[in-house]
Amino acid sequence: MSGNDSKAPEVLKKAREGRSPAYPFIGLQEALRRAEQFRRTEGKHLVPLTSAYKAWRVSEKTAAARQTAAALGHFGLFTFSGSGEGRQARLTDLALKILLDTREVSPERDELTQQAALSPAIHKELRQKWPDDLPSIATMETYLVRDRGFSRAGALLLINEYKDTLAFAKVSKSANMPNANVGQSEIVDQEPEIEIGDLVQAEVDGALAFEEPKRVRAFQEHEGRQWVFVEGHEAGILMEQTILIEKGAGEETKLPPTPPKLPLKPAAGIRPPILLGVRREVFALDEGDVTLTFPEKMSSGSYEDLEAYLKIFLRKAKRQVDVAKAAAIESGDPDDITMA
């Protein structure tokens, strides 16, 4: 048995030794986006949690739906009433003050955003322990696992969420209020990026295109417009017609062995993409093909831009892999855990 194999039972044991202490399932930026979706649908009213799930377009049967509502509670954006199936929620004054402040520059909104960022009990604790620069991930992980009872996976997920939240809220050691503006557009206008593996629906001319949501299998861009391809269909969907139903992080997706075909019957007024002067390279992975589409002719400046973008893309992909692995360990399902 190799050294890595010998660690597997230990990792699985830690993942099953009860749940980690409470912490936000999502970061503050995503929590505020969800709060704004709720506000646009339900306003200031106290409504059943199922209404919140509908506003977010997530299934009430998923753990992600409940964890998202709990995260809004951690950040002080939701207040709850009742219990069980009768549990209700409404936006807090803190949430409404942040969301309804549409000024381009607003120190008041910035301060309230920082207040929300430090509202979770575990965030307050981490801030008190490390009020200045954060230590290494290994140091934070050791503290959370050894001293606070987190599983290793839970600790890594919290560290990732905590860092993202502090960065979004511009929480710094030098001032209580940031100099940089946290614009309203960053909170309410940024939709989550649709990625391969996500469940989506399409709305064309006011009607839904599929009876059930479909999983994204590929993308293709032409003349500045992004096309989405889903399992079971060869025709593409315009990104602006695509509705995210549920993120598919960590779920295995069966991709087709061949690249997607272009739309055969595009929406009215939309010319089907004809890829002239464009090349495509396909790299096969176990999970499916990676397709890179690029111009045949490229300047040295464009090459440098592409090189920089690919480095960013790979760093982002690495973070997603790490988070998915940590989530699998946290779930305690050995079938979902990929050991190195």
C-alpha cells in the first residue's frame, strides 16, 4: 500500500466525524446577489422559504438551497420565522440598505457591506485571531481542524469563502472603510458564470425550450456572441437565452465524443455562426474534450493577451478542482473522492 493510500481511511474518517461548526456555504458577494434576486421577487415580505428557492431557481430538495438560505442568515441578510416546513424568511434592514443604495460611490454602503462580511460568528473569530494579514492556509487549516473541530474539507471550504468575502468587502487592516468603491453592479448585476456541467434552461420568445433542465456540455463563440450546447441537442443556444438552474460543481458530466455542431435553426433575426478565419484545437480529457477556438492570424500582442488569460483560466480551474475535492471529502462519500 502506498503512502497516499494509507492516508485514505484517515481522510474518510475525518469526513465522517460529524459536521464542521456552522459557516457560510457561499461568500458575501454571492449572498448579496441571491438577496437581490429575492428582493426583486418578494420585496420586503415575510414568505415561505420555498418562495426564496423559486426566486433563486433552485430545487427545494437540494442541500444547496437550504445552505444558501442559511448563508444569508449568517451574513445578517435574512431573518427567519417558524420551523420545519412552515419556516419563513424576509430580508433584514441591513440587506435592504445595501441593496437599495445605488450610488456609484457610497462609503455608507461600503461600511454596511463590511459589517455583513464580519457578521458570521466564525468570521468574527478569525478576524479577532488574525486582525491584520492572514497566515498561510496550512496555519489556518491547523487551527480550524485542531482547535475548532472542523473537518479538513470544511476548513478548506471556509478558508476559501472567508478570503473571497474579505476581498469583496475590501476589509483591510489600514481602515474600517475601503477607499475603493464596491459598486451596486458588482452586487446585483453579475450573474454567476455558466460552466460545463451546470443545469440550464433556455427561454426563446417567452417560452421554455426544454421540458426539463439540460446539462451544459460545450461552448462556442462567434462574432462576440456566446453559444451554449447542452446534452441531447446538437443545436446551440445563445448565452442570453440561457437560464442557470443549478450549478453542477463536482458532478461528473458525460460529454459527447465529437465537438458540438452549430445551430441548425437559429432564433429569428440571428444569423448562424460561420467560423471563417478561425481554427479549433481539441484536447481530450477523461471527462470530455477541451476545445480552444482562436483566430488563424494573431498578432504578438494578442498572443500575449491569450497567454495571460490561459494562465488565469488554469488557476481558476485548479481552485474549482480543489473545492470540488474538498466538498467530496466533506460529504463522506468515498465514490466522490479522488485520491492523488
